[in-house]
Amino acid sequence: MMQFLLIGIGAGAAAGLLFASIASGALAAAILFYLAPLPVLIAALGWSHVAALIAVATAGLGLGLVYGPFLAGTFLVIAGIPAWWLGYLAMLARPVNAEGSLEWYPIGRLVIWAAVIGTLVVAMAIPNFGMDYESFRDALRTSFQQILDNAGQSAGQGQSAQNLSGMLDTLVAVVPVAAAIVSTLMTLLNLWLAGKIVSLSGRLRRPWPDLSAIELPRNAAYALIAAVLAMMLPGLVGVLAGAVAASLAIAFAALGFAVLHVLTRGMAARGLMLGAAYASALFVGWPALVVAIVGFAESFLHLRARAVNRPPLPPASNSNIPN
């Protein structure tokens, strides 16, 4: 127990420092801010969920004493408790036979939980801007107006008021979706990094999963359909539905990449093809939507099973080759 306590305090101090970096206002601090759940996840995967819970409490207490209850509460809601829960689920297992073999919590469900966390981050941020759509939109527009003014991009400095208004409207529409995407991606990245770090240390009890075998619950596909349809609803319901759809799209993109890994097996240029797919999704953006559509199709068409069960190609005919 003493080891759990010391690990938890150390991980909590690291998580609190990473989260508090956002108070500096520096752009680079945003990266450290999103890495705040990483120490908690490392404690959960390498030691236990008890150590992770101690880390969450330590970070929350430290942030509360130094920065006040608002920042401490924000950490607990969007970083600390979600990281503890994800780490707890990742190490859940149950025996499946008399020999003591274990069935671990499915990776696909962890991906869905990452999407849920990405949505919750947006949902918790909305009340800070307003409790109705008009207040939310106006507060968000004002915030971006101030940012653009500080950057010297106001209408009186080379940009028309009409163009600026259009830019603000676009930002207001895009930011909730972008925030959900970034939060979901960073949650998955933190989980992967924590798993790699703990695995390299030799403390990971769970076998490293076959990521190409990820399976998402069928209900996730129906939830995505419902979220896309709900995006057409007015007000904050449509905004929140957009965040849900964006977070689930990232989950299906992960499934889509798993499909690509299976479909390209045996191909000579497999590494180049997968590298191009990952790079284009990361740096271009829209190819990730195509990969998400592939993942969505996998839920109903079982593309990987079809690829595995397909008969091998017949050998090339030698009838035209002279003796």
C-alpha cells in the first residue's frame, strides 16, 4: 500500500503540473495540458487503479490549494476522473477457463469510452459560455473576436467586417466539433503512450492487444447515425450532437485503420500505403473521414472477415511461356 501511495502522489504531482501549464497562456502549454491524464494512466496500468485514484486526489488537492477550486474541479471532471476510469477499465479481466486464462476488457470498448470522454469535455465546457444557444454563440464569438483583435486581425486592419463576421461564424460552428476530435484523439494517445511506457518497464500485466482486431459495439454505429441526424436540430442540442458525432467518428476511424491493416497484409507496398494513409489523415484531415467511413462499413459488412476468408489468387498461367 505504501508503494501505491508514493506512486500515486508522484503521478498526481506530475499530472497537476501538466494541467496547470494552461494557466501560462502559452500556445505550447496546450500540449502539456492535454498530456495531464498520462501520469494517472501510467499509475493505473503499471500499479493499480488505487494508485491512479490517489494521483487524481493529489493533483486535485494541489491545484485547488494553488489555483483555486475552479481549476481543481476542471481537472477532476475532464482529466483526472476520466483517466482513472479508463485505466481501471483497461485492467479489468475475468477468468474464462479452469486453467486461469483471462479475458481482458475489449480495446474497442475503451475506444468508445475515449469518445465518450471527448464528448463530455465539450459538454462540460458549454455552460461556461451560456446555457442557451444564443448566449453560447455570442460568448464564443466575443472570445474569438478578442483573440483576433489581439493578433491584429480586426476588421479595421485589412479585413472587412463582413469577412470577419463570416470567419467568426465559422469558428463558432467548428470549434465544438474540433474540440471533441482533439479531446478524443488525445485520450487515445495518452492511453497508448501509457500502455507503451508501462509495457517497456515490464509492469504491464495485460498482453499487448492486436490493434488490427479492434471491434466496436454494434450500438456505436447506430449512435453515430443518431448523432448525425440530431446535428440538424436547432440550439445547443445540435451543437452537442455534433460533438458526439465527431468523437464517434474518431472511434470509427480507429476501426477503419484496423481494417486497412488487415486488407493490406501480404501487399508488397503495405508499409508505404499505411504510412501514406496515416500521414494524410493527420496532416490533410479529410482522408480521416474516408477511413472512418471504412470503419463504419466494417460494422455491417465485416470487411476483415471477408478478406481473411477469401480464397488465394490462382497462380499465373505458364501456358504462354515457351519451353
